[in-house]
Amino acid sequence: VIPAELPVFSPANFCWQRGEGAWLYDQDGQAYLDFAAGIAVNGLGYNHPVAVNALLEAAHRPWHVSNLYACPERARLAQLLVEHSFADTVFFANSGSEAVECAIKMARKYGSATGRYRMITMEGGYHGRTMGALSASNRPLVKDGYAPLLDGFDCVSWEDAEAVAAVITPETVAILLEPIQGEGGMRVASATYLQRLRELADAHDLLLIYDEIQCGLGRSGALHAYLHSGIVPDVMTIAKSMGAGFPVSACLANKRAAATMHLGSHSSTFGGNPLAMAVAYAVLSEMSKPQLVAQVTRVGSYLMQALMQLATKFPQRIKEVRGCGLILGMVCEDRAQALVQACHRQRLLTSTAGAHVLRITPPLIIDESHVDDAIGRLHSALESL
Ligand SMILES: Cc1ncc(COP(=O)(O)O)c(C=O)c1O
């Protein structure tokens, strides 16, 4: 018998009743410290007054007007994103995959006049589950059984710019990567690698596309992850923390990348709806405050130090700690899921990224006291294994 819900997930048996800041409360009123944040979505934590008020205000105005009419909420969010990034223009969608789909289509359109359509992608990359986005991945679980996939993706090893150079052909149009891999295990691309990719893109007239859906919007300790290296993309996708839990995403592009997109080239019924736009505007206004990213940098390095100390204490369990800001990973000797479950017993929420990496992506609003508390719980969890 198939369950009423398509059985593609296996959720842990919690039923969250309430959330406040970095804390979630279950049906018995037990408090859990949340260092998963809905897989890097709840950047402002739970019940943040700025996000809640924006949603409540928008709820009394029309929720949906369609793209037939101007939407001031959409216009002002696009303006804010343009002011706070490299981009000249923005397309709004509802999920990360849809933002990636827009980026793929933009690259295809960019290359269409010259017969170029191939995109170079990275081993370990994850871009979502729509047919285009999953075709860009090299993960068997994501792709199995869905052939024929979208043609034209050439996957190469991570951090290997020469491998990228080697697969460029006259049909190549773009390079797509996460500047910090999320599902791939919190791997941070080096500035020299990104620099070389930018040079290759410029030399061959390719679009450099960053997928910042997981690592963007403050999580890395900068508003956008590309700001760390200063190596600027032509196209960038964002989602996850953009709506503090409200589904919304965007594909940002410079003039060159967007030049071939014109009236009717792309669309979305719900993309850019007033509710999502009002919430995302409030969230982005909060995230673009210098204090927030400064806090993420400070607390993130405090957390990183503490995790490294744990790693030296439990060398038989933890092989490496990596990441930056508040997108951190602990590479485990054994399967990371056992540690997630041990953390549950200590009322600490974490998640996995691949089989062996414990993913640590707390809300961005945490301070050092949350870190001390989480480290105590993680210590007990590691001892209990
Ligand atoms: C880097 C990256 N790109 C794309 C996606 C897909 O986003 P969504 O699940 O909202 O379609 C994700 C989701 O985890 C992601 O981490």
C-alpha cells in the first residue's frame, strides 16, 4: 500500500509546535536548539518580527495579481537586489530549482545564435530536482530512472580549473558551480580557482554562473558568497533564506547574460507574487544590514574554532571541519546520520550533507551563547556514539 504522501522522504518523528529565534518546541513543549534551520532556509530563525509583520501586512492586500499587472512589491525587491549585487536584472521564481532552470535557459539562449549549449558543472554539485537542474548533477540518486536527461552537461572534478579548460569546446556556453558546495559537503571554492574560472569564461565568452541558493544571503559571512573572492559571476541563483521560510527564489544576471531574454522568453504564474515579494523584501533589508553579516562572520569563526577543538578531542570520529561563516561541515569517519540521531537525543538539530558530512547551518541570528550550548550538546552526542 502506498502512503498518502509520496514516500520520497523519511522524516524524523518530531512535530514542531512553536519556534522562537534558534529554538523549536515539540508537542511536549521540549526545546530543541536548531542548528539545521530547515536546511539553511530559516536564516532569521523562527518568529522573526520583521518577517512576520511583512507577511501579516501583505496578507491583507491581494495575494496574487499575476504578471499581467505591475507589482510595486516586485519592483522594489528587484531594485534592492540590483543595488546589493553585481546584477542588472532579476527574475523571480518559487524554488531553488526554478531559479537554476532560469539560469540554464538564459545560458542556452545566450549561446543559441552561435550553436553553443554545453555547460560545465562540478562533481559534488547539487542544483535541484527539475529535469534541467538534475541533469546538471553527477549524483546517481538524483538522476536514476529519469533518462533521457537534458543533454549538454560536462561534469569535472571540484577545484580543478585545468579540467574545466580541458572540456571547453566550441559548443560550450557556461560554467555552473556553487562557490561553496552545500550537498557536496561544505566545500569552499578557493579564490584562485574562481579567478581561473573567470579567466576561462572571459577568454571563451562563457557565462560564469554561481548557484548561491544554499551558501548565499549572509550565510557565508558576506551578503553573497562571491564577495569573499571578489570574483564576480554573470548569473547567480538565490533561494533558501531569501524568504525566511516563505518559498521564493531569484535568478540574477548582468546585462550581457540577460541580453537575449525578451518578452515571452520565460515566465512563472506564482513567481514574484506580492506575498513572497513583501516577505523577501523585509528579509533582504534585514540581511543586507552590515551588522548581520559581521555577526555571522564573528559567530561563525567562534563556532569553527569550537568544532575544531571537538575534532581534536574525537579524532576517531571527526576527520575534518570545513566551510565558512555559518555554513559548516564536520567530515565524520562513520555515517553522519548516526551523529544526527545522537544530536536529536541531546535536543540539538543538525542534518547531513552526503553520507559522511554533518551539516551545521544554524539561523544567522545566533550568538556565542548558542554556540556554547550547541557544542556542549554535540560533545555529549559524540561521547554517546
Ligand atoms: C545549491 C542548491 N541549488 C539548488 C537547490 C534546489 O533548491 P529547491 O529544493 O528549492 O528546488 C538546492 C537545494 O538544496 C541547493 O542547495
